[in-house]
Amino acid sequence: MVAKQKVLIVDDDENIAELISLYLTKECYETQIVYDGESALAQLSTFKPHLIILDLMLPGMDGYQVCREVRKNNNVPIIMLSAKGETFDKVLGLELGADDYMIKPFETKELVARVKAVLRRYSTPSTSGSTSSDIQCVTYPDLIINLTNYSVKYCGRNIEMPPKELELLYFLAASPNQVFTRE
């Protein structure tokens, strides 16, 4: 089975952090929660996240400072999460190196979709220049299930389906002649 992608959640509001972690865990991401900027920078080297969800208003070092420090020597994607909805705040966050910016309160489904989109963007360039073994694809006659770019082709036609259904189809197709429990 493919290793889970890691998401570092940096938010001083425990309830919001736990909610985000719950939804991302349901989508098969490994999560780590920290409540301040200094801890986030410490976890960057130990947890090695594939993505950071970063609140702006943190105790001590704020989200802008954390983003600046991360960008000095790391290219991990960052989604900023803030109650600050002014255009100035959004532009500043994006110019400092954030890949996306969401305003609180937010819809958890939209956040999960944005996490998937940002991770998809960051994983696509690395697979284009790498070996074909990095591409997650199952091929049968008339059926191609590509988990790398989330596409399904049947008889040469693209089939649209929700990401979770595609992941389930890939998992089952990659393990032929096996019986699985519902879990």
C-alpha cells in the first residue's frame, strides 16, 4: 500500500485543529497538530510534512513569520487559514509563499478538496521527470485507472467519478482475486 501523505496542522484553536485532523484522517492523510509557530518549525524537520495548513494568528511567531522561515529552505506547500479576509492579507500571504488562502469560517469539504488539489499540483511535476514506477496506474484491457492524476479511462473514454470512488476502484483493481472486509 502507498505511504500516507503527511499534513502538518498549525492552529492555536484546538477545536479547529482537531476538526481538520479528523476530516483529513478520514481521507487517509497522516496528520500532526501543533499549536504555535515555533513548534511548527521544529516539526518541519522531524515530521517532514507533504503540506502545511497554517493559521495566521498564532501565539509568539505569527503565520506570516512561519511562512517566511519555511520558505527560506523548504518548498513544502502551504495553505494559509485565517479569519483575516481582507484582500491585503490574502495578497501578503500568497506573496510570502503560501500556495492557497482560506478564510475562517470554512467548509471542511472545501478545505479537503484544496488540500488534494495543492498536493496534486506538487506531485505532478515530480512524476513527469521520474521513472514510470512512481506513477500509480492499473491497466486492464479497455480499463486504465491512474491514481497519479485521478483519471479513469474505459474503452478509450474518460470516466468522471468522485475521488474516493476512484481510490476504492484503484485499490480493488490493484489487488485482483482478493477478498477484503468493508474496512
